[in-house]
Amino acid sequence: MERFGPNMEQMTLEALTHFAAIARHGGLSAAARATGVPKATLSRHLRALEHDLGADLVLRGPRALRLTEEGRALYERTAPHLAALLAAGAELRGGRGAVRGVLRISVPALLARFGIAAFATDFLRHHPEVTLEIDVDDRFVDPLRDGYDLVIRANPGPESELVGRLFLRTRGIVAAVPDLPLPEAPEAEVPAVVLSSRPASEIWTLLFEGEERRLRPRPVVRSSSMLLVHEAVLAGAGAGILPLSLVAQDLEAGRLVSWGQIGEAAIGAWVLHPPGHLVRPAVRAFVEEMTRFFRADTAE
């Protein structure tokens, strides 16, 4: 149950920001390492918030902190607004064009292999006052709730409320090990390794030696990770739709064969952020320069 006391208006933006860091990183020590704020300062602000609210916000264990019900409610209600408030303050203090500060970015493991490190190095060379915190993780994150400035996503759905730019396209093929034959019959069923995001029932339409073929995949493995799909296809579990740029060396070495080009882009990689007018200069610069670096066709 939420118990917000009469002194809630006394809470400072800094204290709320530090509480959000403690909640996001799971403890004082981890939050201190991530933010560079002394552990004693974080602890003092946490105690002050608890005093003002008249509620315990965390359960203190020997190794980690866990949010109480009140702490979780406070975090969920304030975290989405902190980034915009901090951005407004940064613009007032440093000028609207100042590209500086920490950018927290979430990147799926597969897309991290497509030149992200090279771009990050180039970006920092031009913007030495920026610090990048890049988390490589296949879990789906909410940038507002989880405290990210930017997320990199492959083929975001139309339901996404985030905005951004397409920075990379790569064509997809259906690939399999040489021992798995390409069926001759139309719409033949084939064992398949598929992404969890793919429709449960679909037909693969592919172009093979100038002819269109249709196959009916029978999923034997589903995964949220394209890297696991790749490994399972290499192991012979079934055929799979894979980015050509990911499997080029496998095709050249004969570990995989191409059954044909799929009639869609396997990956359209987007750099995204929450909508709104208070977009930090560093966020705008990152999006624009990433698009130019990869020289992809862009779309809003």
C-alpha cells in the first residue's frame, strides 16, 4: 500500500534520482559504482526520502537491497519523469547545444556485433564530454522504467511508442546445414529454428535460383535470441531465417548452405528513445551520427 506522507514536497530531484539509481542497480554499492556518487551520499538521501515519506522504501539485506511495496510504487511513478527533468536542467545549465553527460544504452547481443563498438569509439572521439554506458542484453527493456536514454532494437513493432531512426539494414536468407535437404514439394514442412517474435503460423517465401519457393516451417526451437537461432541452425536443429551478414563466413566455409533469399529484411536495426520535446543534445547527436556512420536509409 502506498503511504506518501505530508512532507513529500520536500523531496529533492537529486534525492529521487539517487533513489532511482539504487532501485535500478539493486543496491548502494552497485549504484555508487554506476553513478560515481559516494555510497554515503546515496545512503543519506535514501534515509531522507524514507523520513519524508514516513515509509521504508527498501528492505536491507546482507548482500542486496530489495524494494518494498512503497518503494516500488515510488520508483514506478517517478522514474519515467526523471530523465526529462534532468534533461531540462542540463539544458538550462549548459546550453541547448551542449553534448555532454552519461548516455545509458541497451543493445541486443546480436546487434552488438554489427559495429556498435566502432561507432561508439568514433562518437566519443567527437564528443569527449560524453560517457557511454552500454548494456548488452537480449531482455526487452522499457527505457523509461529501466532508466535508459536509448535502446537499439531489431524490427520494432508498429505498437512501439518509441521514436528514432533506422540505421542498419541486412538482407535475410533461409540457411541450413548441408545435410538438411531443401524440399522439392510446394509448401513442404521443414524443421525450423525461429525467433519467438515470429508469428506462430507463417509461410516462408524465398527466392532460390530465380524461382520463388514457399516452405511451411515447423518450429522445433523458439528463442528470443538471434545468436541462439544461429547456433541451433549450425548444430543441425533445423532451417532458420538469418541475416546474411551474420552467416557469410559459414556459407563460405560450407558449414551452412543458403536455401534462398527471404522476401523481407531479416533485420532493420533502429536506435530509439522515448518521445517528447526535452530530448537531450547528447541523445540527438547519438541518433544523428549513428545514422550517418552506418549510412543506412533512414525512416522515422
